[in-house]
Amino acid sequence: MYDAEHVPVEDAIEMSDTGSIDETELEDAPDLVVTDASGFDLEAYVSNFSGMALIDRMVFIASRAPSLKVEALTIALKTIKGKTTSTKLYREVWRKLYPDYDWESHTGETPDAPQPDHEWVSQTLATAQVELADRERDIKTGKSKNLKASVWIGYTDLANFHFLRGEWAEASKNYMRARDYISSVANEVKVCEGAVRAYAQLNDWREVANFVMRAERVKGFDKMEKLVSRMKCYLGVSHLMRGEYKSAAQLFAGVHAEFISDWTEMMTPRTLALYGGLTLMATMDRPVFRRIMESVDFRAILTHAPEMQGITKAFYSSKYSECLRRLTSLQTDLLLDFYLSRHVNALLKMIREKRRTHAGILCSRMAVEDLHVGSAPSSGFMRFNGGSKTHKEARAHPRGSRNAPRSSEGSSSRPPRPLQQEVADGDLEPEVHSTDTHRVKGEVIGTTFEGEPIPGHHTHSKNPKWSAAWDDGLKLDMFLSL
């Protein structure tokens, strides 16, 4: 799946307790190349985006998946001609597809090599020059007549003109100038939204967050439900791109999927589910994760990505092996995502850490009945509700002996249920039921790696009943004889 020259750097990325990582570490993360993208449905992916968003994604996919390069760049060129006036961007993408083409001599590697659409380029340039002059003239006229509304319209039109030309720095400057001529709440919201789009194209995520927060301060903004959800998406991606995963997760979980169902710029309901599911698993404590998973809004989000729905359900149910297996099947989609790709390794490392923590809690809460003393690690110990006892002390009352304590409840009539079944079903506090009246409730300390005992611990199990495996070769083996 990965290019051999590009290896994951999970171990080199250090996580903080706040669910974030340092931006400088993200900059050093390698670009992973997907060598087998046969399972990626490019046609379906293309149908979800349009305009600059689609162009960016096609160029990105072409750089990460060599097998999709020609198709992706061809789609990008077609979109540039149909949805923008950016002749500069057209040239750049053409060079990526045909690196040997000479724009000066109009010649390719061979005489019959494909030729760019020179007619479109020349006509678009001429039209753009005329339009630019008209926009600047409108602004001057509005200023001379002191027509505040006209000047505002002139600057926003000029900003939109530069945006379609792929000149996003100029677009952001003109949105800033338009702020001085705002005359209504609607005008202010449009300026903030336009600035957010321009700064997102520039990858200036701090300015994106700045203008989203400015929009939130506009009177009546909270009633603009569709805009609120879209601004949350922008702000969530802003936190994601800066490695602030917990903040991103909180924002993604608060988006209403129905309000972005027809949005083709930043995010679709499916990508929202992917972003939200990954960041939530990586950063949220179990009680918070449970609450979000049980919320109606987030369940509605997950329906747009059945794969992530299954992954989060497995994680929620403590079925960690299944969770990682499903994540592996989704890795092509994650690595070819325009915003998520560089963060996949960091997020997966955080999910693994959460998984180990949850598994530790699971084991520490186990209520174990009929624990064979000979099955437990000999140098470990059992913590009982009333204190701690070594295995030597526990041997004083082996099961079935006359001195063994008897339960006042008598024998249980419930048939035994295998411990491994309860753990596999996701129970946080599995119980083992037996007809024996001897009950021991406590924790078992002692683990092995790949069947080998931890230094200082020895196992005497002849009948192992349960083992939970972790992806990196770690196995926590509970040796129980029932």
C-alpha cells in the first residue's frame, strides 16, 4: 500500500495530553504514496466536489496515487476550464500531466503529443483584463460619489474575480477592504465567508479561524443554521491542520449533516463522518465518546460513511481488533484525502494508545469466578475487595477443599458463559458464571508478550481461555481455567 521510500512516522510523533501535536512535527511528516489504489472509486469521489475544491483534490490524488495520476489531472484540467478563469493554474496542471511540454515553442516531447487549449488561454486572459478594469472602475466611481454600498459590492466582486483567477492573496486583501464599507449584517457575513474561503486556499488556517470567529460574533449568526454548520467545518479543519485534534473532534461532532448535504466546496457528509470518527476515537475519553456516539446528530453523520460507522461501533464496544481491521480496509480513502492524509499516522497512534488504555481498564475491572490458582502468574498477586493475598495464601483454600469458603447463596443455576465471548461482545465488566459456590472477585496482574512471560512473571496455565490481540504484536493473555 505504501511506497517503500515513504514510511510511517508514528513513533516519531509525540502526543500531548490535550489531544494535539506540535505543528512543526506535522511539517516533518513524510508524504505517503499509495501504490495500490485499485479500490478507490474516483468517479464517485469526483461527484461530491466542484470548483477549486475538486481541482485541489484531483491534483493531490495525482501526487499520491501514481495509478490515478492521468485520470485525476485530466479531470482537474477540465474543471479549470469549466469553473474558473485561472490560466496560471491551467498551465501548472498541464505541466504536471505533460512535463516535457514547452509553452514557448508550443511543442511536446513528440510531434503528435497532446496540445493544451491555447485558444481558451488567450481568450480567458483577454476577458480577465477587461473585467479587472471594469471592477476597478466601479470601485473608483462608488468612492467618488460616496456610495458605500456600491464600493462594498465593487470590492467583493473584485475579490470573487481574483478567487476564480486563482489569485487568493489578492482575493483576501479585497475582502478585507470590503469590511470598511459594510452596511448590514448580511454584508458582514458574506465578507467573513469569502475571507474564510480565500484563506483556506492559502492554507492560512489561523486566519481561517480568525474570520470564522468574527462571523460568529455577528448578530443573528446562530440562526443561520446552514452557515453555522459550514463555518464549523472550516474551523474544524483549521484545528485539524494545526494538529489540534480534540478541538477538531468537538466541532465535527456538532455539525448537522443535512446542512452540508449540497455543499461541494470544503466537506461532504461522508468526509465529515471520516474526520469526526477518527478524531473522536483518537482524543475523547470513554464517557464523552459514549455520549457522542449515543447522540442522534452524530449517528446521523455516521450513516453517510457505513465503514466509519462500523469502525466507531467496534471501538465503542471494545472490539479493538475488528476496529483496526476495518481501519486498514479504509486506509486508501484516508491517505488520499486532501486534508486528512498528513494526519492519518498521528491519529492512528493516538487511537492505539486509547485502545491500550481501554483494554487496561477492562482487565482491571474483571470479576472472575472459579479462578484456578495454578493458572495465574506465580509471581503476580490478586487484589481482593478486602485487601491483597499472594498465591501462596490463596492456595490455603484451593477449590473443592473442605476449608474452602462457601457462598450463602448456594449453587448458581445459570449455565457458564465463556469469558472470551463476553469480552468479544464488548462488555467492559465481563462476568464468569459457574455452578461452583467458590467465588473470588478481584484483579489478575501478569501479562505476556507473544506467549512469552514478562520478566519476573511465570505462567503455569495449561488451558488458556482468552487472548486479546493488539496490532503491533502485543498480546495480553489471561490464563483462566473454568
